[in-house]
Amino acid sequence: MHRFFVDSKNVSDEEVRITGSDVNHIKNVLRMKQGDKFYV
């Protein structure tokens, strides 16, 4: 399973916000879709 590290300011009780090059990597390189799981 893939693992991504995020800045603590982008983590709340109900949401994790992934930004920058990680978004491109998740969407275009790994081709992950809604519902796919990964570690944060």
C-alpha cells in the first residue's frame, strides 16, 4: 500500500489535505481513483 507524508497543518479530525506534486503522483502516476486506499 502506498504511503504519503503530509504537513500536520493539513490534517484535521475529518479531513487530510494533500497538495502539490503528491496530487499529480496520486492521480497521474499511480492512477488512483476515488475509494482507493493509502496510508497518510
